[in-house]
Amino acid sequence: MDSWRTVRVPELPGRGPEPRVRDTSSGRLVTAAAGRVATLYACGITPYDATHVGHAATFIAWDLLVRAWRDSGHEVSYAQNVTDVDDPLLERAARDGEDWRELAEREIALYRTDMAALRVLPPAHYVGAVEALGVIERFNRSLADHGALYELDGDIYFARSADPAFGSVARLDAPTMLALAAERGGDPGRPGKKDPLDPLVWVAERAGEPSWASEFGAGRPGWHVECAAIAAEYLGASFDVQAGGTDLAFPHHEMSASHARVALGGGGGRPAAQVFARCFVHAGMVRLDGEKMSKSRGNLVFVSRLLAAGVDPMAVRLAILAHHYAEDWDWTPQGLAAAGDRLARWRGAVALTSAAAGPLQGKVPAAQDILAAARDRLADNLDAPGALAAVDSWAEAVVAAAGSSGWGGPGPVTGTAADLELANAGRLVSDLVDALLGIAL
């Protein structure tokens, strides 16, 4: 599946520090990448109702990680899936009387357009479940070879008892796991299962639903095994970060990791503990009027509608970056307006530095100090609000210095050393905002 177009990322002087992120499975801050090539798997959309601000916030968070990795000298291998066949997609298509494939194609195209507008760097591997059916079948075969699958009325389940480390990602008690499994697409109450938490890995053919031939019978893949198989195929048995919203920690990330530990653990002498993601990073939920923004509630703010109304996509991105990725927060018109004001202030400050240096010399923070501060904040668990504050301090100083000097307005750069130094400082701030935060000034 094609990804979306990328953008040029400016090269910044020097290197940023190694990014650290909070790992859900340990509760600790950990170095995000273990080697020269940093590897990331982010769970992508189920393509209906795309792209709302909650989606955008999640993928902008991982974009910050990719940018911080690149700035610290890493190559990045980033994979993202698209769950282009699953119950929610099929239910929406049936409700609206639409072919599920046409619905998926339209929403995927819209998601690509929105990600490009928000300047989110594309993954190297953008993979749909349908195109990965062969990958998923091979993965299921490995699970079967390890004795971890069983059949129930044609459906194929994974026995969680096959994985002694089950529960180590989200670290929840049994009643909470049961409640969340029922709420988030599982079927803990189905009679005949060996364990209420056992997840489907292959759904037997059902009337009126798409299906594909496989050694497990005609059907379609389960959700959790889809991500386990795609991540292992494109990133290897062990990779750095598995990322998603907090609602994916259980059951989705728990199940995917459990599948991988059984299917891949011990292969080639590799202990099961070293299989799949080294750390799990989760983004908070975006609310509207105090309630989580979700498809089921219908309280969605769509990126495409904001852009169609004339909102600058950089203002949308700045409104999101004003909140730490791990926190829950509320989308408001006031927050978007404040982001628009911040964007205008930053652009105005950069324009001032290229217009005339005299009134500003010695009155603004050094651009190199702003770069160091922004790098430091992003390396500390992707603290975007802290990085924004560093740029704010520079922009406010520029505007204040220009105002206090009585400077009358833009004029040509004189070519003096002072003029050129400040103009270069403005360009550096513009470049760091672009390279690290994804904001084009």
C-alpha cells in the first residue's frame, strides 16, 4: 500500500540527545532506540471516519519521536498498518449501504491527505491487512506449530495460557482485563472458549462478509495477530517501540505481544523476553466537551473539515503540540485560536530578524540556545509543550525588542555582520521548528 508524500526536513547543526520515552510495561523512562537504526511500529487506522483530531494527535506524537531520532543521528525504520478489514469497518459499510472496499479506499485516501497536510513524515512500510494476508497466515502457522491455537465452530483462537508472560504489557488485574476485552472488541462471554480472554486469530467465513482461502479455512484475520505479524515481518522479531493510543494497551498491544512471544520466542536461541517491542508508548485521549472523542459517540472533529474551513494545518498541528502526548486533553475553539496566534507570532518574529538587525542586536536569546532547549525538551519523553515554550521565549523577545526600539518596519538587510548574524539566527529558529516540531513557518 502506498504511503503519503514526504517533506524535506532541514539539517540542523550538531546532534540532539538520545530521546527517552515512558514505557507502559515498566512504568519507567527508557532510551527509545537500542541501536543505530531506530525501529517503530505504530498501529494505524481502521479506515472509517478518518481523520479526526484524536487520530492526528496520536500520529503527530510518533512523528515527534521519528524527528527526534533523526536529529540524534539515527536512521529510522517505521512501519504502520491499516486494518482494512475488520468488524467495525464492515458494520459501518453495512449501515451506510456501501461496499466495504470503497469505504476503506476513500478513508485511507483522506487519511493520507490529512497526514501530508499536517507534515507527518510517512512510514517506510505502510501495510494493509488485506495485502498482508499471506504474512498473517504464516504467522498463524507458527502459532499452531507451537500448540497455541484451537478451533471453536470454525473460528481459530489463541490460547493465552501458551504465554507465561501474558499481562506484562498493560499490567492489569483479571477483572479489568475481562471488562476491557468485552468493551474493546473481544468476546469473553463466548461459550466453549478455553479462557474468556483468548482472542481470535482467524474468523471463519460468515454470510455476507469478505473471506479468503487459507489453511485454517475460508475467513479473515483477527485484529491482534494482524499487527503482530506485520510488525515482525517488516521490523524483525525484536524492535524498539510499539506505539498507539492508551486504549490499545489492552487488549490490543497485550495480545499482539503475546502472539509474538509464542510465535517467535526462542527462535535462533532468542529468549521470549527479547521478542517484539522493547517498550510500549501510549498517547492520551482527546476529548470534546469533556467526553473522549470517538467514532461510537459521534463527537468527532475532522482535520479535513478544519482545513476546508480555511484553518492553517500548521495551526492544527500547533494546537495539538500544546499538549503533552501522554495526557488526556480537550479540543476547544479557544485552543485552536491560541495556536493560530502562536503561529502568527513565530512567523512575525522570523520575518523581523530577516528585515533589519540593528534594533534587535543583543536583545534576543541566541538561536543556538533555543535549539538546545527544544532538543532537550523533546528528548525528555517528547515534551512538545516545553519545546514550544522555548521558541515562544525567542519570538516574544524579538517582537518586544523591535517594539521598544521604535523600529518603523521592514527594510533591506544591510549586509553588515550584525544583520547577517541575526538573519541566520532567524533561519535557524525556522529550521529547528520545522525539523523538530514539523511546523513550516
